[in-house]
Amino acid sequence: MNENNNFIMQKLYSSKENLKILSGTISALEIEQEGKKKVECAIIYFENIKVLIPLHKMGIIQERKYLRNMLGANIDFIILEIDELRECAVASRIKAMEVKKKIEFEKHYIDDIVKADVISIGFKHIKINCLGVDLNLRIDDLAYGYIQDVSEFYTIGDSINVKIVDIDKEKYTLKVSVKALLEDPYKNIRIYFTEGGEYIGRITGYAPNGLYIKLKQGVDAVAIIPIWMNKVPNINSTVSIRIHEIDEKKRKIYCSVIRVIKEGIS
């Protein structure tokens, strides 16, 4: 073992003996032998040392698909066993989360802005780890307005800011929001849009006899399908529109489509 690996091994032993939290990126999934049975493992290469985290030490639902969804995620872990001969180690994410919660929950309060790591992404939600707790954030927690696919905004491995909206230091429960950090786009809507003005937007969906058109994040307009159209434009088509009415109380904008600038791919 070279000098650099000796130094890395010292970090691993410090983690094992002093419950020091280490972190790394899940770069692979492998099936490893654990006693008489084979187990799914997340693989992290901590410097040059291979770190295995068995599925039952990950703190997630014990199915391979949930582990697969975390590929590329940055996670915390604490070393359980070290094999110097093979230059590898076994670790626990669960233990790291328990230690982190005890440290971090004491330091934070409602309205604090803290960092969180994106550890997996669904179609309408992201899963984050914040202060040692895994949380699902749905669209209503992420932004004002409609989001067609959260993967357009987030990537596994991202570090994001969130605001604490509720925290229980005894039960180690937590609620956070990205949206709480954003300005309501309707607060000063007339700075950006006005009746009679013409703007570029993107079609995001179909309404009864009309279209939903995104003007900016959190600001969606409704347009009746004009009679001059030979066919209804595809989702994601870019159009120019003219605003007829802005209803701030109802948070609605009514408009008409002037022309299709670029047809979206169906």
C-alpha cells in the first residue's frame, strides 16, 4: 500500500472509531457476498478505496430500483469494516444519517436556509437529503406554477438551497421548501406583463377548447384555439400571444395566439 493509500486508510479508521461522517458519490451498483448470502450494494470510490454500502444499510426501501435511482447521488456514510488487504471497506448510510441528525437539528430553526442534496428524481418530485433526513419534495414545494417534468430543473447530485418551514427536534422530523425562497411571480406581475402587450410563450398543455401557455415560471396564460389554425399546435411549441386580461386575484392571464413561431416535436 502506497503512502497516499495509507493516509486514506487513516480517514477510514477515523470514521469507524470516531463516527466521523465521510461522503462520496454512488458510482456503481454491485452484488456482493455478505456471510452466506448475496446482497445489493451501492459502490463509492473514496479516493482509491472501494466502499460498499449494503442495501439494508442505505436507509431506503429495500428494492434494487430505489438504489438504482440513486446512481450519481452524493451521500454520507460511516465506515463499519475495513479490509486493508483488498483495499476496500463496508459502510452504513443509516448510521451517518443518525449522527448527522443529532448534530444538525440542534443548530437549526424554522426559516433557516440550509443546503440539501438531490439524491433521486421522479417525474413529479425530487428526493433530497437535508440535515440527515430523506424528504420528498413535490412540485408544490419546488416552484410557482406548472412544471411538466422536474428533471428539466434538477439533476441527481445537485446541491440546492431550501428553507425550513417546520422542524421537530425531538422526533427529528422536518419540512422544507424551495418555493418559499422564491418571489411570487404575481406579486409584481404588471412589471413584466400588461394588457395589449405581445409576448413569447411555450405551450405546456391543452385546456377545454384552448391552450395553456407558459410565459415564465409560475405565470401561465390560457388561450382559446384560434379559428385560423389548421391544427392544434404540439406541446412545447413556441408561440407569440397577445394578453387581453390579467386577473391578479384569480392568478390568471387570458390571451390569444397570434402565430406559431416554432412547432414543438410531438
